Amino acid sequence: QVHLVESGGDLVQPGGSLRLSCAASGFSIRDYSMNWYRQAPGKGREQVAVIADGRGGTAYADFVQGRFTISRDNDKNALILQMNRLKPEDTAVYYCNAPSFDAWGQGTEVTVSS
């Protein structure tokens, strides 16, 4: 059974950093493409970043390009999102997604505020 559990969300000041993690079970994340999405209060869910299977090519939404990095920790079977230079508009619930299984985690809340 596929299961995704996000962690690492917190309250952080503008300009700060956070590292989100998504622990996967029921499959090996190295074999599948994976996504991070986010949903801000009152808005729809939007894709933040994707990492492909195999060699792990990555792509990012324009609004996080150069600030966020998606990666995999294959030893821990976890998806990572390193977020730097955070802005108030990054405030959202962040979700990991395994599209091959149509699987979503429960989300982890990130609040960027002074």
C-alpha cells in the first residue's frame, strides 16, 4: 500500500530556510517521478517542483526557481524540498505527490511571517 507522510513545516521569518521531507512507503521513490505541490489559503493547489525517475531531472515553477531544490534521499526512501530565501507568499500547505499511484500525503504547513 502506497503511503506518503510529509514533515518539516514550521513558522519561519522572511528570508529564512526550511527543509521538507516526504517519507514514502509501498514503493521505491527512485523508480518514479515525484512532485511537490502547495495550496495557499483561499487558493487552488499548484505544482512547485518535479523530479523525474532514474537520473532525476528536475523542474520548478517560476515562482520558486533558484530558491527551492527538490531531491531524493534514496536511503530513506524520502522526497526532499529544500526551501531558501522564503517569502510571505510561500505560506501554504505543502504536499508531496506520486502521480503514478495518484497518491498524496496529508500535507505540512509552512508559514512565512515576521
